[in-house]
Amino acid sequence: MRSAVRSTLSAAVGTALAFSGTVAIPAAAAPAAITCDSHAGGDSGFYNGDSAGKVYNGKFGQGPGIPGLGSYVPQGLTTWNDWDGGKDLLLITEYGPDGKHARIYGVDPATGERVGTVAIAESHVGGIAVARGWVFVSGRQAGDGGHTIRKYKATDVAKALKADNGEVLAQTGEARKVYGSSFLTSDGNTLYSGKFNDSGRDSMYAYAVAADGTLTTGTKYEVPTKTQGLSVADGHFFYSTSYGRQNRSNIYVVDKGATDIDKASTKCFRAPSMAEGITDHDGTTYLLFESGADTYAQTGCSEGDFDPCTRNVIQNLHTASTASLPKF
């Protein structure tokens, strides 16, 4: 019987090929486009400029002031748990005018006060992360267009924050070349580092962090267009995306570990313009903006200016319940 069935099937397929030349295979359905919620409404009184939207205004509020600013431009944001005798810290990176040293600022999440400042070598410092006794910071681009990550011993960073004396802290060893370091974050002993792309989706990689700070390349992940920051918390990847002074930012909520963001569970909502780093601390999400720096916080400009007015000039971190972010 089995031999007869095989013969019959073979004949049927052969007949189909003789008439059509090909066997039609149903195409997989294309995933639906990811749409960011843009419903208007809610109280946007805690920030300057046009409202981001109802979802954002219902979840976020004003947090601690962003230190530095002036000629320094905020970029990266991370959480440093148990940095000093059980105390926690937020770390913010900012780049300065051409040729000036970049800076790492410490902010106490309990009080909102600046704890100290560390000067480091110049770069765009797009991201910062803490893992396994090391502080990782985005370095300069490599000569071939690749990106780099610098590492600093966490104990050295702690001493420099307490000294707060303006001395430049040297990195440990040589910068690690990676695919992209436009943004960084960590989750346990894993570092995530990816590339910003203003014209399409791009990628990030997970790196296992060894005790000596060595990074071993792991899984590749797809990231949204214009990704500026990433937080890993509550079983999710939370991406902050932005580009342009007049354009609203977006917050993407993606399942943790998803290598492809085209999932039915992926959500997105609008945020104020020029969002950068994002991090979770004890169930509170903190969102950083670069718009409060002098470069962007211009007043009295008009639509006819070469550089248009910034939609939202924000000089404070914004905070939200992390658990609330996927719920809309």
C-alpha cells in the first residue's frame, strides 16, 4: 500500500509540473506594520512645548533635574545598583563642545541631587551601562566606520565621583570594537550594544561580560528605526527612539529576547521630542532628553530658521511606573 501511495503521489506531482512548470507554495503573511499610538489628550503640563500624546502624559511625570547641560549634551542613562554602601545611582553621559572631555554625572534617584562628575576622554558617549564591576561607555568611532566601547573599573568611577575634582579618568585597556555602540544597556552579566539608524531598522548584539570586563559576542537583535536608548526590565525591551528637533520621539515595548520586533505583542506610543537614554530603577523608568542643552534650547526662533525650533525643551528626567508602560 505504501509503495502504491508513493507512486500515485509522484504521478500527481509530475502531472502538475508538466502543466505549470512550478509548484505553488503559499507565501507567508507579511507582519502588520507597527503603529505608534498618537491619541491626543492628557496633562502635558510637566514639560515644555507641544503634547506628546495621551498615553505618554498618562504614564510619565517630571523627575530629577538633568545635571550639566549648558554646552554639554545628554546622551546615555543607566542604573548603578549598590554603588556605595547599599546606595543606588543613576549615571548620565554628556558630550561637550568639540575637543572637550565628555562627562559622566551621578544622580541620586532618592533625592534627585547630583552626586559627582567624572571627566572622560572625548566622544559622543551615546550610551553607558554597568555590569560585573565595570562601567561601559560608548567610545569614538573606529577608522573603518565601526563603533567602540570603553570600559572603566567601577571602583575607579566611584572614587572619581566622590573626588569630583575634574581630573580625567583613563579607561582600562583598549576600547573594544563592536558593530554599534550608539546605545548601551545591561541585564545582569549581559551587555547590549546597538546602532542608531535614521532611515531604517538596525541591529544590536548581546555580549557576555567576563570578570575582567572582556566582552564575548552573542545573539543579534533587530531594533527600531532611530533607536537612542534601551532598558531591559519586567520581561520587556523598552526602546526610546528619536531624531530631529521637531519630531516626536517614540517608546517601543517589545518582548524581552525578541530578535525580531514584528510581533503581535509589540507596542509603541509617542513621547516628547529628542528622547535619549532610558533605564529602570526599582520599578521606576527614567527617560533622558538632550533638548535642554544650549545647542537645542533656543528661544524666539521661527519656522523659517535653518534649524527649526525644538518641539520640547526638557531639562528634567521623566519618570513612569515600569509596569505601566505595556498597558495601553
